[in-house]
Amino acid sequence: MKKYLSRFSSWRWQLAQWAEWRWWRWYLKHKHPEEYLSAKSAYWNRFLDQCGVWLPPGAAVLDAGCGPAGIFIACPDQQVTAVDPLLPLYAQHLTHFRPEAYPKVHFIASPLENLELQPDFQWVFCLNAINHTRDPHRALESMCAAMQPGATLVLSTDTHKYPVLQWIFQVLPGDILHPQQLHRRDYEQLLHRNGLNIHSVFVARKGLIFDYTVFIAGLD
């Protein structure tokens, strides 16, 4: 049974990665790169304000699951490491993602579960990415291993509102982009199991099935 579940999890993750790549190509197809990136940078700055987060110049920041336009685009004065397994595809096919435009950012093409970074980071952002991972516990474990004592994690993700729908989405790939289908309390438990203290939790956007929830936690 465990072998079957492992294969199913691997297959579902690979399917989600393919769907993620296809979604970005469709979504950005008719968006002007400079206009899109300008709007996205403004969005990230509003998000930081909403979280009550100010990043000092020179701060070591990890953008875990960055996509082609993660929070790294709004951090020109920080030392950023940006990680995503699809970065080579983005660089090859999307004009919206040009790594050379961010000379201060260190890009790593890797699943979050495979990260092996030194504990140098003061801020870790995992924004709309943890539910894209194959193993959220291992992914979070890798991120925590990269955090300095006293560092802060900002994690945002869709959280299920109704247990019945959560179960259905876990069994059937109704949400193909997201192989992980978890409730708010599941993420809270995940954070605690990795030694993080939750400072605050808030719903950034309400939905019919999911709430887009932000967790701010730290290695206190």
C-alpha cells in the first residue's frame, strides 16, 4: 500500500509540474513583460505591507518556489536566493523571466525537498508554493534548515474550508496544479512539527472552496 501511495504521489506531482508550466505559458501569453512585472512588483510590495514585513537592505532572503516572478523581483536591495524546479523552462520559453535582469539574485533550479542550504537566511518566503510540492513536510524541513536562529518564515497557500471537499480533492485530481490539499490546521501542525512558532495567521483572500491563508512563523 505504501509503495502504491508513493507512486501515486510521484505521478500526481509530475502531472502538477507539467500543468504548472502550461498554466504559466497560457497566463503570460498576452501580457506585456514590463507591464506585468511592474504590476507584480507592486503586488508584492502591497503583500509585504499587509504582512507587516519590512526587509532591511542587505537582508538574506530565500524565495522558495519563486516561479517566474516571485517576490525576488521586489527585493532589489536584499541578498536573495530564489528556488524553483521549473526555472530552466521559464528562462528558455518565457520573456517575462530573464535571470540576467536580477544580477543580485542567486537562482537554483531544484525541488524544495532537495534543498541543501546553509542556515544563513533571515527571511524565508514560500508563497503559493508549498501545496505544489511532492512532500510538504520535507520541503518545510529544508526551508527551516536554511533559517538563522530568530529568522522569520512567511508562508502563503490555499487552505481548504470544508473537510468533505478536502477529501474529494485529495482522492481525485480536481485541482491539478496543487498535489497537496490541506486544511489550515494541517499547515499549523506542519509548522509546529518543524519547530516553528506561529506569530500570526490571516486570510488574505476568501474563496468558495479555499481561503488564501498567510502564516507568519519564526525560529524563536
